[in-house]
Amino acid sequence: MKSKKILQNEILNLPKIKDTPIPTWLAEAKLRLADLLGFNNGYYYDVLAANAYSLQLNEELRPLSEKQIKNIESYWKNGEIAKILLRKNNKVAELAKLKLPTTVNDISSVAKDKVIETILAKYKNRVVFIDLWATWCAPCLDAMQEFRSTKDEFHDKNIAFVYLTNGSSPKKLWEEKINGIGGEHYYLDPDQWEFMMDQFKFEAIPSYLLYDKSGLLKNKFTAFPGSKVVKDMISELL
């Protein structure tokens, strides 16, 4: 069973590793997993702990704390797992300097036919790039990963990056993933989401909407066309 799926499984509900000493975290993990996996020792559990840190680094784009670094060095010493995690941490620390802050917006009380109007009103006089996605959608996540460095180039520009999802994305997993995405996030109810998909005649995700500074829709498309194409679309409107 893949470590990432185990770590994000809502039924198992493994705690995040945070600043917990690795032996302490592993003891808790083994209590929950030993019967399921059929063993309670071995290299697998080291890999599981390493992946617990990797989720923070890759999903949240959040560098390791000083305590976490000490825990890694204490447990793995100068081993290969420690080297890999610390190298990744250095890269994430650089990326985090440019990452947009994450803002969660509640529009649960907004009528379904007023969702876009409400969103655009918040970002008046700004270009607005809207991404309809879900946590389970591999093409959505691949596109975000591909576009990450390009998006960072716009960190000081007059543009809002807006992300819409719905209840098909488990709330806990969504909350974890958006920390690594940055930008403006909305969790739509079923009626809002269905109306949005119908309104713009979208049949799949990822789908995208691009508005100019006056709030006019300039482009809409399904499937990510590549970072350069999207960069050029946005640049023309800035």
C-alpha cells in the first residue's frame, strides 16, 4: 500500500508528523497499521516517516522547522533519507519565498447564480485567473505543479489566482493541499458547482476562466495548455 495514501487516509487518520520525535510518531503509526499491514517493524516504516515529511514539503510547500530538522538528523543521522529530505527542504525554502499566501473564502450563503459575480467583485481592477479543480484530479494537480514556477513570476503583479473545488474533494485533504498552492480558494456546495459547470459548458476538469481587469471573460478552456500559453494569455491582460 502506498505511503501517501496511508498518510492521507481519513479512516486511519494518522497524525501529521509536525515536531513530534520520529520514534514517538512511528509508535502511534504502528498501533494503527500493524494489523493492516501484517508487520510492525522494518524499512517500510522509515519510508512512511520520510513520506510524512515529504507531504509537508511537497503538498504544503512548507519548509521544515528547526525542530523537525533536528529530529531528522537525530533519527537518520547522516543517512540517505536525511540527505534527501534536507536537500528537498532547501529547495522548498527558496520556493516558499515567492509563494502566494493562501486565503480561504466562504461563499456558502451566496446564490448559485451569483458566485462568479461575487468572486469578481472581490478582485476589482485585477486580472482574475480561475482554476476549477479537485484533490482527486491528477491532471489538475499536474497542471498546478507545472505552472508553479511560472505563477510565481506574477507574485507582484495585478492578478488574482482563484481556485474552485467542491465536496468531491475531502475537506481535510483540500485544506492540506491548498497550503502548497497559494492564492484564493473557494469550496463550493453541490448546487454552486453544478451551476458553474453548466454556466460555462464545462464537462471536465481542470477547466479555467480568465477575466480582464474590467471583469470581462477573455478566455475559457478545459485541460491545461502549458505554462507558456497561460503565461502569454495573462501577460496580454496585465
